[in-house]
Amino acid sequence: MALVEIETFPDAIVAEMARARLAVEGIEAVLFDGGMASIGLGVLLPARLMVPEADEALALRVLAGDDA
């Protein structure tokens, strides 16, 4: 199953809320990188919201607030 990035979030809590919104609609999503410090730089990486490639269009509509 190939995953695609559909959005990035500077705030891990907001990213988790988006992931939960997709879950309500039956779309499995995972978060990558949120809150991880970049080695040696101390910079926080944004959280990347990833979904299966087959669910990309629906996930984008859900997050945009369009009817699914």
C-alpha cells in the first residue's frame, strides 16, 4: 500500500485532529515526523499527514470540508 502526503502541519495537535477527522470518514491515515527534532539543528519538523494513494482525493475533500 503506497502512502501519499496530503498535508503538513506545524502543530502536531492540529495534525492529530485532521487524522481523527479522516478516521471518522473511514479513511486510515498516519502522521510522520511531527515533533521530531532535526539532528543537530534543533528545528522541529512539521507533521506530515499520509493516506493510502487510493484515498487521496476523498481525504482532500474531507479536509477541505466538502461533502464526502
